[in-house]
Amino acid sequence: MEDCLFCKIVKGEIPSQKVYEDENIYAFKDINPAAPIHVLIIPKKHYNNILDVKEQDTMIYADIFSAINKIAEKLGIQEDGFRIISNCGRDSGQEVMHLHFHLLAGCKMGPKII
Ligand code: 5GP
Ligand code: ZN
């Protein structure tokens, strides 16, 4: 999408610190980390958020969660664990309207971190 920040990151028009990439997925460090490890996992294809992924597109979730598995291994956080969050819509405080999953790790987390 033309004016989408994360689409620009996928295209390399805005720099990012890449953590993982495959055919359909891109993952990079959050610019304003809420935990010692804070990675954003996004589909390369633009969806606004979870509500924008219709039934015919739900295979993207398999790609996202299989990427998360590989990222956890790459970062060596399988044992200590991590948290996955996806904000959707106004009440969640979603700021960037390109579907993304936050991976938070590297500290003990209370019930609310983001
Ligand atoms: P949301 O609130 O939409 O779930 O999260 C958006 C996330 O994107 C925030 O955690 C914010 O720090 C991150 N973010 C916003 N702009 C940029 C950017 O230009 N680069 C990177 N790496 N992260 C960004
Ligand atoms: Zn986008």
C-alpha cells in the first residue's frame, strides 16, 4: 500500500533492523522496544489488521507462526519464553495499520506490558 509505513519497510524504502525474512514474512526490531527483545512480525502483503484477513487469506497465519517459531530458535528464547500480541483497532491502541505481531521477550512480564 502506497502510504503504509510497514509496506515501506518491507520494500526497504525505510530502514529497519531485520531479524528474519522469508517469501511471505518480514520481521524486524521495534524502534521503541517495550521489552529487552521486541520484534515485529509482519506479512509482506498488506492487511490492515486481523479483521482484514478474510477466510481465503488465513494461510498467512501459518506463515506468521512458523516464522515466530524460527525467530524464537534464532534468538535462543525457547526456554525462557516470550509473548505474542497483535493489536486490532481503536480500543487496542493499534497505531500502524499493517497487520503485525509483537514478540516480546528477555524479561519477566506482568499481565500488562504494552
Ligand atoms: P501498534 O501500536 O500499532 O500495535 O504497534 C506499532 C509498533 O510499531 C510500535 O511498537 C512502534 O514502536 C513500532 N514502530 C513505529 N514506527 C516504526 C518504525 O519506523 N520502525 C520500527 N522498527 N518500528 C516502528
Ligand atoms: Zn502496509
